[in-house]
Amino acid sequence: WMEHAWERVLARDEEALAYALKRSCVNKAEIVEEDEMEGGVRATLNLGHTFGHAIETWSGYGTYLHGEAVAVGILMAADLSARMGWADRGLHDRAKALFQQAGLPTETPAGMGPEDFMGIMALDKKNVDARLRLVLLQGELGGCVITDEFDPEALRATLEDFCH
């Protein structure tokens, strides 16, 4: 729906905004109700957050709004997922096009490097036993997994591509 309604939402069309907000709240409530303890499907709500929180921390809170940092993080998670063959590259491309239409950032802050990401992400609350855990796409749109079983070389390549 959003791919076809961005212009109306960005123009602050009341009907489009009301629908978008209602659907967002209903979707989130359904996910939280299904997974109250955040052990499964609720991980989808955290897609992009590990990367996004690293951006917020590195750049100083307030430089990037939370949603802006998470938008970049979603693209990074989608890129990593595609590199590993877990999701189609087209999901990354669709998200990037939508974020660009919405005026959201799609690149990491200038000067932030791969080691900055790795150092900050090592402290993420989703980590278990000092192992980095990421929410990544898997399969079709909406399919996510929280995992520490990702290819570290693919992660390195994603970070290097985004940090320029």
C-alpha cells in the first residue's frame, strides 16, 4: 500500500495518514499479541535496529532521528541478507526506493567506519554470550530471523560498502 500512497502520506493527506497509522498500530499489536516475550515473530519489529542504534550512538543522539537511523539500518540488514542469499536483492532495492521517496537517509554518516559499527554493535542488548545477534531478512517480505549465524565476511562487505 505504501509504495502507491507515499505521495499522499508525504502531502499529509488526512485519509492516507489515518489509514497508515491505523494499519501500523494494528500490525504492531498483532505481532506483539502473538509474541509477547519477543522470542519469535516480534523480532521483525527490530529489523535494522542494531545497525541503526550504532549510527545513533556514533553520531550522537539527535543527529539522526531514530527512524532515520533505523531506515539506514534496514537497508544494511537487507544488504547483508541478500549477500548471504537469505533474501532477494529486490527487497533491499524496494526499501531504498521507498526511503528515498520519503526523504529518509539511505547512507551511513560520513566518517563512520566498519570498526565503529563493530565496536558499538558488540554492546547491543540482543547479543548473547558476547555473540553479535542481528535481525535479518529470510525468505519473502516480512520473513525475519534473529541470529548469530551470519557470514562475518558478508557482514564486513556490507559495512565496507555502506561506510564510504
